[in-house]
Amino acid sequence: TSVSSHPIGWRAAARLDMALGRLVDALAASLVVVEIVLLFTGIVSRGVFQTPLVWSDELASSLFLWLAMLGAVIAARRFEHMRMTAFVSMLRPGPRSLLDTVAGLAAAAFLLAVLRPGYLYAVEQAFITSPAMGIPDSWRAAALPVGAGLMLVTIVLQTLSMTHTKVILAAAAILGAVAGVLWLGAPILKQLGNYNLLIFFVGGVASMVLFGVPIAFCFGLSTVGYLALTTRFPLGVVIGRMDGGMSQLILLAIPLFVFLGALLEMTGMAQAMVRFLANLIGHLRGGLSYVLIGAMYLVSGISGAKAADMAAVAPVLFPEMRRRGARPGDLVALLSATGAQTETVPPSLVLITIGSVTNVSISALFTGGLLPSALLAVVLCIVVWWRHRDAGVTSAARASGREIGRSLVIAVPALVLPFVIRTAVIEGAATATEVSTIGIAYCLVVGVVVYRGLDWRRIGPALVNTAALSGAILLIIGTATGMAWALTQSGFSRELASAMTGLPGGQGMFLLVSILAFVILGSVLEGIPAIVLFGPLLFPIAREFGVNEVHYAVVVVLAMGLGLFAPPFGVGYYAACAISQVSPDAGMRSIWGYLVALAAGIAVVAAIPWISTGFL
């Protein structure tokens, strides 16, 4: 409903929401800049002047939690928290509006439940002081209740300003009825033991995901309900686990790589790489399809989001591909397939997340992810060759040697960046967090001096977008960490380990079950939530089966990528359709050939560990 159709009080809520949004945007964008400057200054001080700044990482870590929570507030304002909308989008406007309101009020219920525990947690942290700066940790921990409070206010204001009163009352009645049934049934629930895991973490999470509740709040609300109604644990445990999950300094690489990806697009560096590849092999039959596969391999992971990777490549290639006769359905199908293929190309945020929650070496993960993705690229190229063998697409003139050389010279500064980033981390010269700041500095210098294409007016919005995407990801990591703790405390991890180790077929069956499970999880939860939730549970079991941790990580990430881009549930597929401006129906037939080929490639990677571990 439009704001103008509501009374003055509703319009006042909309104006207050806008004012609050501008303030949070400015604070979050400033924090991104401060984090970049802090880390880069620390690198220069240690590497150039041989005088490490012992306080720089400490301050960066303290500010990071504020950045994460303020970013989550921005994501709430923009409706950018990750959610599955496949079912809700099929409904008529009336029921859709009701479910959207239910989803918003469910998120508000979680935030309200953790607000007081968050405040008490921050007060308790006052007894801890930072070693280098001597600052009470309550200043850092206060980000949790402040961020939760701002998100709560944001959701309430938006609900009041955008939704009719009758819809709000109906949604509140539905949630109240569900809460009332659970509350009255608490004595019975306490007698059910671990069957409550099915009620809250299977039935509850699945229902909320299906009805469009953002994934972070699905995890959080299910955990709060489980602890409050079936255990004696205080809700402050959820806040503590969220803090532990979101505050790891290695995760600061997430916003930094997201911003680096934005710079890569703004400076024209991504376009330069694509044009060089197009001049080199674009004249071949189906040549631009090979260019798309290669370009996605080069830029993948740097942006921090698959949608951003695809948005950097598709607009450059698709107009020419259409001119040569490519069908829209084939374009979106191949774009989706390359999204799944490149999930393990470093600096993949999913690999960084795996390293942070399972203590597997990120350098080893970066090394192990390159060859499997290259193998899948070859598999996709074989499918492209097969589909274009009868020359259905108009051929293009071969670029001259001079044109190829000129485009190479222009592209060299851009081509260098992905290799510098991956080599620096793999060789141990810098951490994933540090190398992202080096990449940002490199992009700024090259963009201004070489490409001269940096529009400074786009920096501010890019910083805000970085905070929003990072906040959405990090809030999922926080709530999933709390949910994983609840599952562990219930004894579920022991039961899961017992069930998995008892599978017939040993290691091979364990890998097959893991692949199938993560394909399903990837289609519903996306990669990072699934990894944070199940990584700590399944990686120890993989060790018991003798599966190398890097090999297992690569296999499950590729399986999640397959699910993420597989219709009808994979949200990555719909993101590719939106970027391509193609109807999802158009690509349905074309994508299955690519997905079958990717599945075969993943089976080969799973069967031959050397592909993932041969260069470790």
C-alpha cells in the first residue's frame, strides 16, 4: 500500500525511517573506510617501516562488529536479507502481502527477544579490557543490542508505513496464535527430548524459509524458541554465540572483498579482462561462451557475491552474443552454470567462511579450489562445443594480432590483480583480510592513473552497498553459529556422527550423502548459512572417514553451488535471470544439460582427491 493512503502518523513513520536510514548509511560507509585505512596502515607500518602497530588489528576487530550490525540494519531497510521467495512470489498480491508482513513481524519478534539479553551481555563485557588499548569490551559488544534495536525500529517503521492496518493485525494474530500454541505446549515439548530438534530446527526453519522469513531470522527465532521452551539455558547464550561467530577478524575479509569487487567494476578493470578474452577467442564457434566461462573464472570471488560477479561480466558480453544469434535462454543458463562452477575460485567468501568455522587453513583452501573449478570449466566448455558444433550462431571476424595485443596491454593491469591476490594468500605473504586492502589500494591507483574511469560519485553508494551485503552475510553467520551450538548441546552432533559413520559403503557413501545433502541445502539456504550450520558437525566426521579436509571442503562447496543455481528453488538462478533480463522460464530447458555436466564433474572431483589436494 502506498504511504500516501495512510494517515499522517503513518507518513511520519516513513519520514523517520528515511532519516534513520541516512544516519545509519553514513555511519556504516564511514566504518568501511576506517577499516580499510586501519588495515592498510598496519600493513605499511609492519612491511615497510618494520614497526608493527599492535593496536590496529584490535581496533579493527572492535569496529568490525559495529560494521556488521549497522550493515544488517541497512539490509533490513532495503529488504536485502537473504530469503527464499519462490513460494511467496507465486501468490496473489493479498496473500503475498500478508506473508511478507508475517515475515517482518517474525524478524521483529526475534530482535525483541534478544534485545535485553544483548544489553546484559554488553554490560557483562565491561569486565574485559582490550590488551593493547585498555578499552572495556562493552564498547564493542554494545553493537549487538544497538544493532538489534535499530533493526527492530526499522522493521516496525517500515511495517507501519507500507502495510495496511488490517494486514498488520492479521499477521500479528497468526504469529500470536503460533506463539501461544508453543507456549501452552511447553510442558509437553520438554518431555519430547531431541524430537524437539525436528520441531524447531527442521519443521520450524523449513516453514519460515518457505514463507519468506529471512534466513538469519529463521535460524535465530528457531534457536530462541528451542532454548526458551525446551531447555533451561538463558537467552544470553544466543547473544554470546552470535558475538563469537561474527567477531572473527578473518571475516573482515568479507566487506573488504565486496568493496574490492565494486571497484573492479567501477574502474572498468573487469570489462578490460572480458574484452581481451573476446578478442582472443571470440571468433571461434561459440567463442563468446568460452569467454564467459573464462571471465567468470578470473573475476569470481573478488566481489564477495555471485550476483556481483555475474553483473560485472554479463553486460559486457551479452549484447554481442545476442547480436550473433544466441538465444536468451542459453545465455542465462550458461551464466548460471558458470556461477556454480566458480564457487571454489579464491578469494571465495564461502572458503573463507569454512576456514573460520572449521579451522582449516584458508591458504590450503585457496590452493585446493583452483583446479576443481578449472576442471568444471573444461566440462562446461565441452557442453558449449557440443551445442555449437552445427554452427547455429553467426561467426565473427577474427581480431587482428594488433587488436589482440592492444587489448592485452589494456587488460594487463586488470589481469594481474586476481593472480596477485591468490598468490599472496596461498604463499602466506598476507592474510585474506590484509590482501583485500592491498587489492583495494591497487584498484584505486590503477583506476585513477591507468583506466581513468573511476567515478568518485559512485564510491559512497558502493560503500553503503558493501555494508548492507556484508551485514546480511554476517548476521546469518552469527545466528547460524547460535543454532549450531544448540544442536551440539542437544547431543545431535554425536547422533549425526554415529549415523554417518554407520553408513554402508564407507568413505564413498559418506561423500555421496554429503553431496546430496549440500545440493539441497544450497538450493534452500545458500552456501554460507549451510556451511556455518553444518560445517562444524560434518568436518569432524569427514576426518574419521579419512577424508582430507580441503578435499571435503571443495566437494561440499561445489555441491552447494550446484543447488544454488539449480531451478526451481536455487536463488542464484533467479539472480542470473534478473541480471540477464531474461524470464526464468526461458532458461529452464537449456540449464539442465549444464547442471548434469557439472554434477558429473563434481563426481570426478569427489572420486579423485588429488584434484583438490595435489598442489598442497
